[in-house]
Amino acid sequence: MTMREYEERFRSLTPSLHQTFVATQGPDRARRRGRRFWVALALVGVMTMTCKVALHHTQIETSNASQIWQPGIR
């Protein structure tokens, strides 16, 4: 038995997991564009939440300070 016959005899008929993933994925460029879109969307979401929290925190501090420093309130 030659090496080639031996290899063909034990070669798997089903594709490997890696081959399956590579076949189902689209072009690399499209994946990068999609990934950039989701990263940008996540960044916008994080920035929006940060601004909302900062604004809320500033409003609480401003209202507390105005209550403390008003002369008629004790």
C-alpha cells in the first residue's frame, strides 16, 4: 500500500469544522465593514449613556447646592 492509498483510505469525507466556517463566511471586506458598523453603534450608545449620566449627576449637584445656599431655607 502506498502512502497516497493510505491517506485516501483514512481521509474524512466530511469537511472539517474550519472548512465549514470558511465556506459559510462572506468576503473579509464585508465582515470588516459590518464589524466597524457595530463598533461605531456601540460607541455612540456608550457616549449617549455617559452624557445622560453626567447631565443627571450635574442636575442633582446643582439642585442640592441651591437648597443649601438659599438664605431663607433652614
